[in-house]
Amino acid sequence: MTPQEQAIYQEFIIQMQDYGLDENETLELFEASSILELPTRHILVNQGEQPSHVYFVFEGVCHASYLTSQGDTLSKEFFWGQEWILDCEAITKLSPTPYLLETLSPVTLICLPIEVIHGWRATLHPMYVKLLEAQLIHKENKERFSLLYTPEQRYQIIAQQFPDLIERLSDHHLAAYLGMTPDELSDLIA
């Protein structure tokens, strides 16, 4: 391993403990993966394409959005700071990804070939179960966040818990995610 890979691996061990992985499982995961550094506005997966990897966002911000036939972009989700990007539907149904996935800042990703996930799924490998459980918990938290709070309350929560994220997102992206217009967001911030 290069010194940079070693540093990333050491941090990755700590982060994977939050997912319930021990050091041996983390090493297995890391050895099956590759490190990818990308610039802002790089498309990882086009809407309707078959994904080739699942990603762990080591640094930076990624964005998933739906592109409608009317030309609208609907913000699905942001991924930042030690989050897995797993398309459970594409993994379980072997279907194309229904959204666009792109970087919104320079990113460092840990890329795991989707074939590894398919193999783990076929054998119900403990690491597949742990990743799936983490994704389900993340989705539950996101659903609760979206349903229980108004757009204004969601902004306040994000501003308090993730102030660095607000600085890294455009008003357009943040407003779309919160379910408001950029003008409404401007009024709220003012």
C-alpha cells in the first residue's frame, strides 16, 4: 500500500467500526475495493445505466437525482462524510439505476465492484447483511426526517448538525432537497 492508501485504510477501519465490521472484515472489504479521486460534476452512474460499483464516500459530496421527461431534476439524496452509496434495487433486481449519481465536489471514493456485492448476497455473507442493515437504517432516518419536519425545520436541523454541508451545496441543490424553491430558501436564510 502507498502511504496515502495506508492513511485512508487506517481511517476506514475506524469508520467501518460504526457499521459493525471488525478489522479483518474491513481489510477484506478494502482489498476488494479501489480508491478513486474525482473532480466536481463527475457522473458516476447515469440514470438508466447498470451500476458497476457501490461507493463509500471517504471525502466530498455526491448527489443522486431523478431526471424527469419534462426536463426537471428532482433531488433524491446527498451522500457525504463516510456514507455508503448502495442502490439496493439495482443490487437485488439486477436492474438499472433509476437516478443520476454525480459528484458535487472533489471526492475520494472507495469503490467496491458490484460483483463482490452480488457474491456476498448469494451467500448471505455477513458483510452484505451489515451493509444492507446500515442502508435500511439510513433510509428509515431519512424518511423520518422528511415526514416529521417542515422544510424550514429540516434546514435548521441540517444547519445545526451539518454546517459544513450547507457551505458545500449550492442553494439550488439544498432547496430542492429540502422541498422548497431557491427563493424560499433565500428568505429563510436572510
